Amino acid sequence: MFLKVHRSPDGNEVVAVCDRELIGTTITHGKLSVRITKEFYGETVASEDEVRKALEQGSNINLMGRRTVDLAVRMGIIDASCCMLIGTVPHAQIVSL
């Protein structure tokens, strides 16, 4: 999985995680088209333990890909019914207020 944590000057963070094979691809569903880039999801290959730690600490999370979303479901931070498919690719966003 690729992992990138975006930090804003005000201290907010977005944890972005995606399956490795998705980087550089575009997925579509009807009129929706999503480009999966290294600029957003990063170039750092992360172990499952590293991803778990980032997800445990994240309050704003963006997940793309079957393995990535499945990990979050197994961790109990999201319910599978709350995920969407873009084409055949699972996607989830988590925002804790």
C-alpha cells in the first residue's frame, strides 16, 4: 500500500492510503472519473503495520482499493456498507469531527 499524510499549517491532517497497483491509473463510474496519483497517495510503500498506525491516529482518511478498504473494515474504523465502488474499486472517506 502507498501511504501519505498531508499536514496543513493549522494542524489538520489527511491520511491517504491506496493499493499499490492503483497509482497512476484512472477509474471511472458513469460520468465520475478519478485519477489516482502519487501526489495525493504518495510514493512511500508502507507496511500493513505502518498503515494501521496511521489509520488509528487519523481523523480525516481517504482510502482507495480493495486491500486498503478491507484493512480499515477489519480494524473496525469503517463499516463495509459505508464504502462505495468507483467502477470495481472500493473507496471510502472517513471524517471524524
